[in-house]
Amino acid sequence: MSSIVNKGVPNAPFYTPVQGPPAGTALDQATAPTLFKPLKIRGVELQNRFVVSPMCMYSADDGHVTDWHFAHLSQFILRGTALTIVEATAVTPNGRISPEDLGIWKDSQISGLKRIVDFAHSQGQKVGIQLAHAGRKASTLASWLTLEDGSRTVAAESGGWPDNVWAPSAIKFHEGYAEPKAMTTEDIKVLVQAFEDAARRAVAAGFDVIEIHGAHGYLITEFLSPASNKRTDQYGGSFENRTRLLFEVIKAVRGAIPESMALFLRISATEWMEWAGEPSWTMEQSFQLAKLLPAAGIDLLDVSSAGNNPAQRLVIHPYTQINFAGRIRDELKKNGINLLIGAVGLITNSGVARRIVQEGEAPQADLVFIGRQLLREPEFVLRAAQELGVEVKWPNQYHRAAWRVMAGYDTAM
Ligand SMILES: Cc1cc2nc3c(=O)[nH]c(=O)nc-3n(C[C@H](O)[C@H](O)[C@H](O)COP(=O)(O)O)c2cc1C
């Protein structure tokens, strides 16, 4: 009898063959471009630089994971993304964007999340969760729906909570959105506690990484921006006051998770309102904020933009957001501050992904977060490896289908 056996992953809650090394690992680390080199963040070892950007699926059942989430995220986990970040997951019920958003405000929500984590770990991959509160953009419809009158607000009889929508100030986002209530300091305490409790549940589910959602005009952005935060107490006015809630959330979350766990923050680097000549959140404030993050316990800043004002004027070209990431990274380096940077937005091909992180070629980030390209092409990591001429591990079960690398492929695209 042969001594070779198809070994199962030890301690996994089901049988699955050991992948070792995980899919997406470069077989020759020495010659691999940075995109396929490992990176260790605290206790979290990533075999390459690809991250699944968090993406809401509007498919949860009272905040609980459904089979949709499992099937959706498994596509990427199987195919070599080093880190998969679960969509914006609400820390309180009124922090959901839509009634069908994921939640982590009660213990019954842990087991569905754990199923995703267990699967990722069984494949040797890492998994994170984005903790969020939607603020004044809560109680809205799934992104593909609009009511006949053009409104996006979900009424109470349809499972919404338009009378319990939080914001720093009672300023609604736009016509068709709920009228928010200005949070009291008591509400702020409840919120910070909810982030802490959510972080504990994320630890119980086994996540490797937490990302705090401070972008896209949701509650934390609303506090950061002088356009949406008109408070006159210690949470409004000066930069220090507008960032106070964020730092309280960071402290609460960092205090609830082990040293070995990585903590990311996503921000909108600008809200694209400079044109209006009114106070708004700008790149300068992002520089100022970024410098304070490592001491607060943030390991990586994920640089997005926009979402806090319907009058925003985006100047979009494929490098817009990547350049924001690069500028923040350069500013930090100039000041001798170590903070990892994530680039996101319109990264759709291997050559661009390679260049963004390539050491020795003025890298703009340390990790690339990929959203829609992975929805179009879940095997993007494996395809990028082939195009860049990097031999990578495929999932064992698919090894007979592995692409051969294309010698001489032009990466300068
Ligand atoms: C379907 C969908 C859902 C999204 N949900 C979230 C989310 O939950 N949290 C978040 O920070 N960004 C969310 N985003 C933004 C993406 O994470 C990403 O920043 C954006 O799509 C730009 O990257 P891309 O050009 O690679 O798609 C979502 C984007 C899409 C397409």
C-alpha cells in the first residue's frame, strides 16, 4: 500500500485536502515581482498582495450570512487572493445601509461569519471583516433598486428604520434619503461600545483582520467632514474634534482584539468638494490623519475617496485614487512614519497591479484592493500571475487546469 495519502487540513471542521502552500503563492519567491511576494502584518502572513475589497451584497437575513455570501467569497478564497475582506458589516441594526446588509450586533451572527473564516483558513487564506455604521445613508434600498418616486429610503413597513437614522448633525444626505437625527453624546457612547462588541465577535469568528469603514460618506466620514458635521460639542468643529469619534472607535476596537490581529482603516481621502470653496474633507486632512494612525494602532490605511456629498465632482481616470494612495504613502515616508497603504479603484489589469506595489519602481501602495475586476473575473490573481510570468500554486483540485506562464508577455500596460 502506498504511504502517500491525501492529507486533510488538521483541525478544520470538515475534510479538505491540505493546499500547502496556499493558492496564489509564487513558487519562486526570489524572482517574483513584489505583487507575488509575501507580506507579514503583525501575526498575519499574506502570500501575495491581492486583497478582495469589501463589497456589499444586500443578501443577508436579519444581518446573518447566507449561502450567497459563502458562495460569493469562496470564489476568491479558492483562487488565491491572500486576503478577502467581508463586506461592510453593521455594528448596530440602524448602521446597516439596507435591511439586507450583514450585521455583527448579536451573537447569533457569529456562526455564519465563522463558516466563511473556517473555509478561508482551511485553504490557507486570510480573511477580514469591515466593521461599519452607515450613518445618514442607512435604511436605503439595495443598490440596484429605486422606488417609483425616485426615493431610495426603505419605509418601516418594509423593514427600514427611517425614524432612527443617525448622523453627526441633522442634515440629510440627499433628496430621497431619510431625515437623520443628530447623535447625542449618549448615542456616541453606544456606538463606540457597539464597535468594541463587534470587534470581540469578529475575534470569536476567527477573523485575521478588521477594517474600520471610515469612507464613502457613512457615519465616520460624516463626523470627519466639516460639510456634514456641524456639531458644536467636542465631536465637531476643529480637526481634533471631528476625528475624535474615529479615534475612540480605533481605541475600542484595538483594545478588544489580540496583538496579532491586523487593523485597517478605509477613508475617503477627499470628498471631492474642493470646487465649492466651502470647508470639506481634503487630501491635506488625510495627510494629517494618516500621520496619527500608527500610534493609534492602525496597521494599514486603505485609500478610497468620495461618497459624502451628492454634489461631489470626481475627476476620474484610472490612476486617480491610486495617486491619492501614493501621495499619502510618500508624505508618510518623508516624515519617517511607517504605515502600510492599500490602493483601490479601477485596478483591472496585471501590469497596473504589479507597478502599484513594485519595490524599486516608486511603489504607491503595499497591497492592491480589487473590487469589480474580481466580480468579473474571480481568477484575476491566477490570470495576473500567468500574464506576469510568475509560476504560482493553483488549488490542488484544479491543478490540471493551471495556465502555463506566457513567456515574454509585455507587462508595461
Ligand atoms: C457591489 C459593490 C459593493 C461595494 N460595497 C462596499 C463595501 O461594503 N464597503 C466599502 O468600503 N466599499 C464598497 N464598495 C467599493 C469597493 O470596495 C471598491 O472600493 C470600489 O468598487 C472601487 O474598486 P474597483 O474599481 O476595484 O471596483 C463596493 C463596490 C461594489 C462594486
